[in-house]
Amino acid sequence: MKTEYDLSKMKSRKNPYAVKLKKSVTMRLSEDVIGYFKQMADEKGVPYQSLINLYLRDCVANHRKIDISWQTTP
């Protein structure tokens, strides 16, 4: 192996994994929701934010939709 390498002639290219990087977002979540995921994360031995990401990724992969319909009183 060389002690020095000449990188001046090297061509640059875009990072092929840049598309898969995570984006930081700010969300307001209820304390009970955070507590639920923290407890489950402790049981599974993973960070709770990763667990929330995995859960949301599963929702995307399975095209889960939430039914939000407000009942009206007659």
C-alpha cells in the first residue's frame, strides 16, 4: 500500500446513497404516544425514534390509511 495517494486527478461524483438519507423534522406528539414507543423500544432494544420510523415505514409499505371521520350529533 502506498504511503501517499494523488487524489488531484480523481473525478467527483454524487453520493448514490444521498436519496436514502433521513431528514430531520419536528413533530408534536402526545406524551402517552412517546411513552408507548419508548417502552416498546426498551423491550426491543432499539432507539424509540428508529422504532417510530420503522412503524411509519411499514404504514407506507402497506399503504395503510387512517379513517378520520368525525361523528355529528343529530
